Amino acid sequence: MTVQLLEFLANGIALGAVYALLAVPMSVVWVTTDVIDVSTGGYAVVAGMTAAVIGMPFGPIVGVLAALALGALAGGIFLGFHKLRKQRDAMLIVLATFALMLAIESGVLSTLGTDNRFLEPLPGALTVSGAVVTYQSLFNLGVSILVMLGLAALLKLSPLGLQMRASAISDRAAMLVGVAVRRTQFLTFVFCAGIAGIAGVLAVLAIGMTYASTFIFTTVAFSGTVLLGRAGPLPAFWGAMLLGVVTAVSDAYLPNGWAAGVPSLLIILVLASGRMPAAAFTGARP
């Protein structure tokens, strides 16, 4: 029983590592632009499906590039709404990204059909206290940690990162000190779509995906983002890791199909608990 639980926890951490690379970009876009990018799951699916169709070694690269292109499209939609409307209406942009997600899902369905796509995972495993941990799980965790370290370095040390942080605190104040806020927000969409694309490649290696994974990944991303009731990439990372563990354990101990509803249930519980105030993800904007 203890060995089985350790294996479930190890699988949950590996799954959470993939979930983290979905939740973190959604959180970063949210705090930087005040918009929830509902297309996040679509970026991951396009990247993963592209990687599976092309195969190794170039499939993952082309897949992430496709995700970046979709991020640029979402960023263009964001800029278009701000040019067309003098008053910002974040909900309209959120609905536009939702429409983009549906378009991506339909495009993947019509192009690749309903088949579940996989890439061959890394072979081999090691045993820890009797529990079997695959090398693919360790690889997923390592990539997730490296991406988080790279993101932290970008936000703290690079000009783009500093501009993203300034835009998150107050886009008006950032404009007054000369920050190109709209360009920064556009690049945030593109950069974060790339992170989601990496998640998609890891997912097609670890668990596979279909066109329907688009909505599932978006739900997972939102769940991880709000789970700890705080803004920022680090809470989103830990929230997604926790979500992965809870999902893996639920999949092992609950009846078939129940684990798939865990992310949605957590969203309901967090929203109903009042732990996520209305201004939780809007930085210090006036």
C-alpha cells in the first residue's frame, strides 16, 4: 500500500509538472494584461499534436513554434480590441480568446481527427523505496523547474521582464514612465504561448492527447492558477503541482471518470470559499 501510494504521488508530481506549464503562462498573462487567455489549452494541443505528427527530433521544435504563432494571434486580438475601443472591457477579450480556443479545437479535429496522439516517451525507470519512477516523469519535472527558473530570471533581470512587472503593477503608471505597455503585453501573450507549447509537448510524451484536450488543458490551467487564491507564477506553479497530485490520487482511488472532474470541482470550491478576491489578479492597478 505504501509503495503504491508513493507511485501515485510520483505520477502526480510528474503530471503536476505538465499542469504547471499550463497554469503559469495563464497566470502571467492574467496579471500582466488583466485578461484570462482561454486559448492556453489550444496552444498546448497544437504543439503536442504537431510534435506527434512530425515526430522526433524536429516535431517538438515545430510544435512550440506553432504555439508561438497562435500566441501572436491572440496578442493581435488583444491589441485589436484596445484599438477599437476607448474603454477597456476585459470580458470581451476573454470571450474572444474563448472563440479562438474553439477555432483551434475545430481546426485540430478537422485536420487530425479524433485519434489519441502519442510520442514515444523516454525509456527506462528507476526504483525509489520500492516505487517505480519513470525517466519521463523525471524529465517532465526537470523541464518544468528549468522553465520556472528561466521565467524568474526573465522577470527579474531582463528589460522585457521588468516591463512586464511594471505593466502588472499599473499599466497607466508604466505608460507614464515610458514603458511600451501594449507591445509588452503582446509579447507576453507570445512568450506565454510558448511555455504552454512546451507543456503540450511534455503531455504528448507522458499522457497523450486528442483534439478534446484543448478544453481540458484550459480548465486545468485555470484551476492551477486560482487554486491557492493568489496571483503570480509561483502560486500558479505550486497550485498546479498540487492539482496534479490530487488528480493522480483521485484517479487511483475514485471510481472511473471521477478524477476528470477534479479540476472543475476545485475551481468551484475556490470561488465559493471567497479566497480569491475580485482584485486578486489585477496587481496594484488603480
